[in-house]
Amino acid sequence: RIMIEDGTPGSIAMVASVSGIYAAPLHGAYGAAKAALMSLVRTMSQEWGRHGIRVNAVAPDGIATPRMKAAFEARGSDMSHLARDTSLRRAGTPRDIAGVLVFLVSEVAAFITGQTIIVDGGTNAALPHKMDTWED
């Protein structure tokens, strides 16, 4: 609202999650909040676009942050399955997400608004079940 009052065009980029798109056991409240955020992005883009304000989001899948690594380790596991399940065969990093956020707030993305970009290493491009028979 301050941007509107000041007549300042610009860009807002938010962080959602693929949990707002797909179902995940024990993530009901988290997923609902992220789905609501994606709806808010679309609504704000419509309301604020005439003021020159773009609003977008990124929706990461599991990203190898220190917090995520610790959570997996606490359960006696690691994040290696994330690498196996992505088309790029690696887990995402905070830098992967930061790059998309920088893009969204830059002038290179001047005609993009109301979008949520999925950043998941290609996971959502695959069939909904794992295909172990694919050859490398």
C-alpha cells in the first residue's frame, strides 16, 4: 500500500511451496497457507497492476537448507532421495530459489505478474509415479 500511496512502481516476489499445489501427508495447514499465498499473488497482481506493481511467487520443492538437512538427519535419513527424484538429479539449493526471485523482481521480468513459478528440478514435469525403468 505504501508503494501505491507513493506512486512507486515495482515488484513483489513471495515464497510459496509445491505443498500449496500437491497434497502432502501431515502438511494440511502448511499446504493450505501456501495455496492461499498463491491466490493472494494472483489477486494482488490484478489489484495493483494498474499502479505498475508486479506480484509473483516461487514454489520450491524440498531445498537442501540447513534446517531441512537437520530435519532429515533427526529422522535418521538424508536428502539423497530428492536428488534421485528430480530430472536434474540433484537437490535444490537456496541459490536456486534466490536466482528465480532475483529474476522476478528484475526488469527482465517486466511483463510477468500473477505467476507462481515452480522451482523443483523438474519433479512436476514427470508422471505422478516413479519410473524406475527409465534408462539414463
